[in-house]
Amino acid sequence: MIRFVYGDQLDNFPYLRKTMLQDRAAQFKERLNWDVTVNEAGEETDQYDELNPLYVIWEGPDGRHGGSMRCLPTLGRTMTAEHFLHLTDGVRIESPMIWEVTRFCLAPNAGPGVAAALMLAGCEFGLRFGLEQCLGVFDARMPRIYGRIGFSPDVIGTDGEGREGISVGIWTFTDEARRTISQRSGIPTALAERWFDASFSAPAYTEAAA
């Protein structure tokens, strides 16, 4: 199942939090050899995790992380603006209608449907939040995954070649995109709606919104 969890609520799911950050370390530090910080517990975090982002997380039946991504409004601090501005020709992309999505991570043993579930849930959250687009930084292996799922970005800029390439792209949230992801993945849109409703009807979110 998918959980939508704000950063200040992650401690309510200690095993999910721990395995998410450990899987991020395994992907970004060990497999991709990015310059990221990993603590003694084997968990990867950065300064943007301190900004109370919204995490979209696939949780397995045992409570373990299977995949995730991190979402932040572009009106605040973003990785794109502070580290990849050269990929947008120096233009800072900021709008109340655009959020940034980073740290798209799949657990080493993630099933074939986890990436699609995350993309469908991301589209669901975008539409339900009234957003128009999301902005993201991604590595060279991701376009193939996005294409297979049926939700590819418009690439703004790329740095590096081949497997070393890093790109910035923008996705547009539409009902058609949500239907396409659903059809290709076999995940009903009604299920994505239930994931969203279950997360944001929880007491913690109701109190936070009050």
C-alpha cells in the first residue's frame, strides 16, 4: 500500500522510516555512488529532509519500505534551485502550482509494480492538491522506467553523458496521465484514491490542518 507521510509524522512509522532511509543509502551511495551523507545506522538523509516534506511511500505487508519519493513546494527551498540551477539555464522554477519531487528510490527487492504505484500515487496527490506540475531531478536509468509506466517528463536540461547523466524534468498532472498509468500498471485509480483518503483522513493530518 501507499502511505502519504509528512516528515514530522515519520516517527509514527519507525520501521518504515528506517528502511526507507537505508534503502536510499543503498541506492544513492552504494549503487549510484552519489556524494550523499550516510549515518552510522546506514541511513541517508540530507538538508531537505529537515523541511517537513511530504513522502510518498510504498509500504509492504511487513511494514517495510518498498519505494518512495520526497515532495516539496517550489516556493520554498528545493534541490533543483540550490544545486541544479545550471540545468534550468539559471532560471529558478517556483510556483504554488508546482512541487519538486526528489529521492525517487526503489528498495533492492522492490516488486515490478512499486515504481508504477509511486507514480500513480504522485499523480493522485498532484491532482488532489490542485497542482499543475511537478519538477524532478533524475538519473539516466529513470527515463526507461518512466516510459514503461506511461508518465514521462519534459526534460529541461541534462548534465553528463550515458549512465552518468543527471537531468531535470517537469511532469504535468492530468486525469489522462492518471488513467494511462492506471491502465499500464493494472492498478485501479480507485485504489490510489483510497490510499490518499486513508492518509489524509488520519487524526494527525486532521489536527495539523485545523
